[in-house]
Amino acid sequence: MTRFSTLLVVFLFQASWGQITVTTTPLSFWVNETSGLERAGDQWVTHNDSGGSPTLYFFDALGKINKKKNLEHLTNRDWEDITKDDTYFYIADTGNNFGHRQDLTIYQVHQKYWTTKAINISYSAQSNFAKRSKHPFDAEALLHYKGRLLLFSKNREDQTTQLYWVDKTKPKQALKAFATWEVGSLITGADYDPKSNTMALTGYGFDGVQYLYVVSDWDPDEPQAVHIQKHVIPVGKAQIEAVKIDTPRSFWVTTEMAGISGPKLMHVTLGPL
């Protein structure tokens, strides 16, 4: 089993079973595998994952798609998340279910002119690219934090998540994990709100239970001293793939199509602390 030479995080872990309110807005079947969520003015932005078209979908508060932007010159091998800064969207083509990909990419897409650049990434700890189902080199969650990108792994070996900094200015880089969080699930989405210094993650267990993680007052200089609140999201069989912070106690998430139930935008409100 491959191991990282990283700092194993020791943190207070609070599981919540308290009152959670969920409101649901149906989404178009055009985004039946919605896997990322961002804002663009008064519109939401999402995309599909795993071999879908290289398209960004813009929809309103009622779930109606008002615009599609097809980035024809890009490839959607496995788009897993989207984040942004003041100028660019960043699309993480980093899905790697079987651990064999050597073309992992984060696309930098200009929000106005739609010009694109590629940030090619690899994992410095990876030397084995044989196909296998359990490994630590998959990643589905990306956020923007104070000028840098932060990528979270989806680790089927032990349901931890490794944290990686990504330099937005370097076209090619090998990533080294600087922390490991024992989340007890497979992480699928991430967001950061600079106003409240709140981080949110989503994930699911092997049993299909969906989780929301809330991290308050995180200090990247002390990644081991983190307090994570873990909440069960009561959404049944739907799989949550993306999250966007509304307030430190309320969050927007999207779910993929599940059976005959279509994709959804959900507003998740946590009860009082």
C-alpha cells in the first residue's frame, strides 16, 4: 500500500445528527451528472463529469438553464469540480477512479474571453499507474484560497482526504500532500468563503450516506489544528457532488441523477450550534 510522507492531522471531530433543513429545486436532465457548482453573477454554473461534453451550464434560481458554453477545444475526461477567482474559472479534470491517468489537468478558463490554459498535475508520491480500484490518487474537490488552489483527494484505501496546494501560475507541477484529514468518507466537493473564513466539503461513505463537513477558522500554517463538524445530509440515495457556501450555517449542494429522480439543487440549512 502506498503511503504519503505527510502530516497526519489530529483534530476535534464533531458529528451532528441535529436539525437540518433541506429545500430542493429540480435541475434539467442536461446536467444529470452535475459535478461542480459555482456562481457567475446571478447565475449558477455547473458541468457534468466522466466523459460528458466539455460544456459549462448556466442556470437560474429556478433551475432553468439559460446558457451553455461549449469549450470545444477541451476534453472532459472526468471533470469533477469548478472554482473561480476574480478573472478565471478553474475546472478540475482530476477524476481518476482507477489510478492510471497520466493526463490530470486543471483548466484555467477566462470568465469573459473564454481563453483557456492547462495546469498539468501529477502526484509526486505516485509511481504505480496500474489500474486498481483502491488508491489515494483520485481527486474530486477543488477550491480557491487566497491566490492558490486547494485540491482534496478521494481516497478509497482508507476514506481519508489528502490536501494539495496547486500554483495557478505553473503549467506543470508535481503535487505533494501537506496534510491528511481522517474524514471517514470519499470527498466529492469543496468551497471556501473568505468573508467568514469557512470551508465546506461534501462526501459519501461506502454505505451511500451523504456528509457535509464544515471547517471554521482554518489556518493553513497549522493544518493539523482543525475543527471539523460532520453532518449527515438526509437526501436518500442521491449522490452529492458539489457544494457552495451560502452562510456559515447554510450551503448549496447539487446531486446527480439517481434512478428516475433527476438532478437537483439543494439548500441545506444547519440547526443552531
